Amino acid sequence: MMLSVENITCARGGVPVLAGVSFALEAGQALVLRGPNGCGKTTLLRTLAGLQPPLAGAVTLPEDQGAYASHADGIKTQLSVTENLAFWADVHGQPLPDDIFTTFDLDDLRDRAADTLSAGQKRRLGLARLGVIGRKVLFLDEPTVSLDGFSVRLFADFLRDRHLAQGGVAVIATHIDLGLDAPEMDLTPFRAGPDASGGSDEAFL
Amino acid sequence: MIALLRRDLRLAVRAGGGFGLGLAFFLIVIVLVPFGVGPEASVLTRIAPGILWVAALLAALLSLDRIFALDHEDGSLPLLATSPLPLEGVALTKGVAHWLTTGLPLTLAAPALGFLLNLAPTAYPYLLASLALGTPALSMIGTFGAALTVGVRRGGLLLSLLVLPLYVPTLIFGAEAVRLGAEGLSARVPMAMLAGITLFAFALLPFATAAALRVNLR
């Protein structure tokens, strides 16, 4: 079992937004989160990644294997594409694989300052980070924003052929069809009511 | 941690990195003071230790809000928080990087600027030593303040208000050490206090900074 989520309640700004979410993923599996804007996809992913504690329930994953990717890519615009990727590989104690540039179609952009990249190119660079940090459990928040159809397929190929095929796990919040053979989970039924378990103390006063 | 330190230093010297910001501010203040108070050498000699320390402190303050705000804006901070680096290590590295890009150049430039203020000749070694001992504390305390205000938009004012009271002991002992040196007296006590403040800041504040970051990342 790579990732197991048991009955967690997560909150945004102290207000519970999701309650009773449970699922488990084996190595090589992905899960696609669906739901309308504001239903708590980002909050759930941040909780799973350990950026905020759940109000209730438990998240279990192998230690130091989680990676989070959000709308913000963590790219330094003054550094070149290679320098950006080398930094993240270095921080995670990993070598920089040379084929990552080809995988995300960044070959021609290696020495360009990230400042001069288009939104889609920046996004590809941000996603390429996931390929150099050697993490097995990915939490992806709308990874395909501002990508064209070709780049979406590049990313889906990376997920399927490199990440999942090597025993990785991914939880992806997205509104489009990535073409992955992955189960989908609609978060709408898990919306927390005002009396949700683990709610803020004010609810009892 | 070395990777993060290298990246921060590289970012600081690239365009828009703010490496020269503190140094230029320090230079401008010191050059302007004689115009403001008049060219009387004896007056300048008397106020030089205090002016040099106040200017160095304000110059260090100037670049504090960049420490975490830039990483927060581009989303690097949550990515660093989920990386194998302990957040305490991130905090320590940020403090060290800030000192290397601000405190160290200020320390090295201070003797040349002391000359402009007609600083007493005996005070130069004390000026160098007190800044070398005291500015690391300014960087680490500032890093803590930056972590507290990281989520606040345009939090520069709040950051200054939080950090300035914490800077006062360093300022008092730093200026006192230079003044005693200028009068040819022993500055052992203020020097020991400066070293103590710096060691205290580096021993405890990385943990406080990491805790503040964790709260602000939620």
C-alpha cells in the first residue's frame, strides 16, 4: 500500500470543507479528483501533502515520498531552465536525468532564462520538476492549466510510462480528461456540513 | 542546504536580486550625514560609531522582506516544505544567505565609510569586529520576522515594526563597542554580549522560524 487515506476531515481557514474522505492506492495507481470549483480539491491535496494537518483521520504514505505541485510552479525567473531543474534535483539529493528535457519538450529551452518562457513552457518546466525529485507519491493540483493538447499528452505519457509504470502513485485534481486509465472520485458528496466531526470549537458554543 | 544556499546567493547577484541594495543604502546614508550635521571633524568623530551602526542596521532591514516573500509568491516555499530539507534547515540557510549578501558586504565596507565620518583610528578594529559579530544576529532575527509576516501582503511595515525592537540590544552593544574602542578603552563586555546575542539567535531562532513558516503555510 503506497497511500492510504482514512476518513479525513480537512479545513480551510478553520472551516471544515471536506469530511469522511477515504481511499487507498497501490503502487502504480492514480486517482483523479473531480468536483466543482471551491469544493475542496486543493485543500485535500495540501492536507495529503502534509502542508496542513487534517482535523480528523489519518494519511499514511512512505516517509519522505510525497511531492506537491500547485498552480505556482516554484520557478525562479532569473535562473535558466537547467538551473531551475538542477536546483530541485540537488535539494532532493537526486542526479539530474538528461532525458527529462526531451520528456517535457524542453530541449531547445535548456539555457533560456525562465523569465522569457511562455506560460505553457513555464508550466512544462514546473511539471518537469516532478521527474527530477525522485518522489513516488505525487499530489497534483490542476497540472494541465495553460498547457496545449500536445503538452497535455506529453505530461500524461510521463505520468503513465515513467511515474506509474515505476511503481509511483498520483492523486490528481483536474477538470480535463488526461487519458489515464485511472478511477475518478467526485468530492461533492464529502462536503462538510456545519456539524461535521472535528469541526471548529465555535460550533459547540 | 548547500543547494539552497547556492541558489539564494546566485539569485542575489543576478539582476534584480537586491545584492547591492543594502550596500548602496549604507553608502548613501554615511555620505549624507556630514552634509546634514556639518563638516566639523570633532562632532563627526563623536557620532561616527552610532551613525555607522544605525545605518548598517537599517541597511540590513531593507532587504528582509525578500527572504521568504519571493519564495512565497512563486510557490517555492510549499515545495521546499515538502522537500527532504528540514524547515529548520531552510530557515538557517536563509539567515546565512541573507548575512552573506547583506551583513558581510556591510562589514567589509564599514571601515572605508568610517573614514568619511572621521572615525577615531583606534576604533577601526572594533568597528570591523563588532559588525562581524553583530550583523549575523540581525540577519537571523530578520529571518524570523520575515517568516512571521510571510503570508501578509505588503508586510514590509509590519515586519519592520516587529523586528526593530529585537534589533535594539544588538545596536546598543555594537555602537558601545565601537565607542569604547574609539576612546581606547576595553570593549570586552559589549563584544561578549554581541557574540552572545548572535549565538542565541542562531541556536534558537531557526526553530521559531520553522514553526512560524508551518503556521503560515496552512
